[in-house]
Amino acid sequence: MSTGAKVGIGCGAIVGALVLMSGCAAILGAGSGNGTGGEKQTRATAPSGASSASTEAKPGPTKEENETPPVTLTAEKAVFKPTALHDGGDYTAVQVTVVNNSDDTVSVNPLYFEVTDSDGVKHSAEIFGADDNLQAVKLYKGEKVTGTVTFKGKITPAKVYFRKNGFSTTYSAPVK
């Protein structure tokens, strides 16, 4: 094997290890409770009486009209802004806002999101997508976070899904 091939394989292994460690850090960061993140991400206290008109919960909230769901989710199409790790492929970005209306802590992580496209096909979120990617955070009562979730491929997002704490109740919202 030539020296160039050995160097190429070595560099590839290093880059792969860095990508793997960054992914692990993003997943583990969901439990850190810090609100730091991308420049475009915002985390703030939600106003009381936050609207839940565009949020559906599965299983659905009680039929009582005045009851606010534990988590409010909104989503809208966004422009994909690639990072330095962008592989040149097509990606679709969706800006999401998650509001914690409950007394429980809600962990938010970009890996907890999926989107259904206009053809009804579900797509899982990508970790290293957009420059303004949603960061992993813990939301306490009344807090909210906004950021971009990225999906591989050029798709028309119709509905976004968020799994509370990664494995719990799933909430959904139409993509505006």
C-alpha cells in the first residue's frame, strides 16, 4: 500500500472519530441543562397562555378546549445554511419551536425530530445539517427553544414530529 493511501486512511479515520465524538456530545448534551447553542437559536420563557392551535399530541390531549398541552410545537420552512461539514448533498431545513408548558423538564434534541413529506414519507433528522441547527437543551416550565432541524434530501415538509425526551409522547405540527 502506498504512503498516500496510508495517510488518506489515517486522515479518514480521524475525521470519522471526530464526527462520532461530536454526535455523542450532541446526544449527551441533551441532559446537560445548558441553553447555549447556535447563533440563530433562541431560548426564552414562553408567555403565559401560549397558543396551542397548531399543535397535536399523540395520544391527543383531552377534549377540553381551555387545556394547554404539556408541549407546544410549531414549525415552518427554513433556508438550509450548510456547515463546514456539509457533504454537498441536498438537505431540507425546518425551523421548529418547542415550548414546555408542563411542570416536568423536557429534553430537546435534533435527533428527537422526524418530518413527513408531501408524499407521506417519514424522514429522520440529520445531526450535522444546518449552521443554525437546533442544539440539545433541557427546557424547564415556561421555557422555549427555537432552531433549525435538517433532513437529508430535497423534500417538501408537511408535518414535523417531536418525541418528548426522545422516547415519550410524540407531538406534531404542520409545517407552514
